[in-house]
Amino acid sequence: AQSVAQPEDQVNVAEGNPLTVKCTYSVSGNPYLFWYVQYPNRGLQFLLKYITGDNLVKGSYGFEAEFNKSQTSFHLKKPSALVSDSALYFCAVRGSNTNAGKSTFGDGTTLTVKP
Amino acid sequence: DTGVSQNPRHKITKRGQNVTFRCDPISEHNRLYWYRQTLGQGPEFLTYFQNEAQLEKSRLLSDRFSAERPKGSFSTLEIQRTEQGDSAMYLCASSSPGDTQYFGPGTRLTVL
């Protein structure tokens, strides 16, 4: 079985400060890892993914994430937060088998960036 | 816009009624997924199709739920005899095999 934990329900940062949203995962074999963002009453918007290769992946809107295999983590980061980054963020994992369809999501972390 | 589309965006129904939702995937994607999201939780997997074949179903998908993708393009999700516990956001996503899932805007179902 695969699972994702997002240990923080809420993260608050001041505009201009760096932000980190944490994610740990469990999956059989090599993981495919994803971050999505959700705005109120909207679907999920893809931010970035780790499939293979460099452990630091860069995505949309200046976000990046670091894959750490030994700690089974995939934390989302941004060097300088914007008020417009305030939203709900989801981490997801899937097995690397091409036949694997199901993604498992964490329960989300609400990011609030204050001016 | 060539993204995933879902209709309707909102549905209010009375308990016991049947409802049907439609999802149109990104045209070049042969995989289509349905998820359900309730307040304060992440999306929960319901089922997915590769072309017209339904390859996996969650045990969350009770016998009141059925999904189809008859021609390998759009998909429908039907809920029969709705219950208040079915109130949720129903999300559709599409992808190529092994690739990123892209989500539609969702259909919010309210069962009174």
C-alpha cells in the first residue's frame, strides 16, 4: 500500500521569507512524486514532479522540491514567498510501474503568506 | 482551452435521486481517472480507465457508483440512490501512461 503524510495542516510565513511544506511518503519500489496546488472551489493544478534524476526539481511559479530517498521525503520549497502563493498544497505518490494508475494524496497543507 | 473539462460544475440533488457527471479529458491522453474529495481531505482514488477499459476500482466505489468510458474518450460517473454522505467534490484527471495526471475543475455534489 502507498501513503503520504503531510504533517502540518497549516504553514504561515511572511511575504519575502522562504517557505517549506513538508511531505513524507511510503510506496513499493521507486516513487513518482508530485506536488499540486488547489485554490478555493477549483481543481488541482500541477506544480512539479520527481520521476528520476536530480534530487532537486524545479517547477512552476518558482517552486522547487527536494527528493530525499533515505528520509522518504519530498518537501516543497520556495526561496521567497508571495501573498499570491496562499493556497492549499497537496503532495501525491504513485508507483513507478507504468501500469500503476492510482495516485495517493496527502490531506493537504494550507499555506498562508502574510504581507 | 485544451484542459480537462467537467460538467456540471455544481449539482444539488435530493437524497435518493440518481446523478451523472461527465468528464472530457485532454484529447491525446488515453488514461482517465476519477477521484472524490471531501472537505479537509486530499483526493481519494475511485477508478481509472485506459482507453475504454476500466483497469482499477477502489473499494470506495460501492455498487451505487458506476463509471463508463465507452469510446475511450469522455467518461461518465453515475451515482444511484444518492445519500448525504455522497456530498463531495468529484474530480476527473487524465494522463498518458506513467505520466502526470492533469485535473479538471471538479463537480461539486450536494445531496439534501
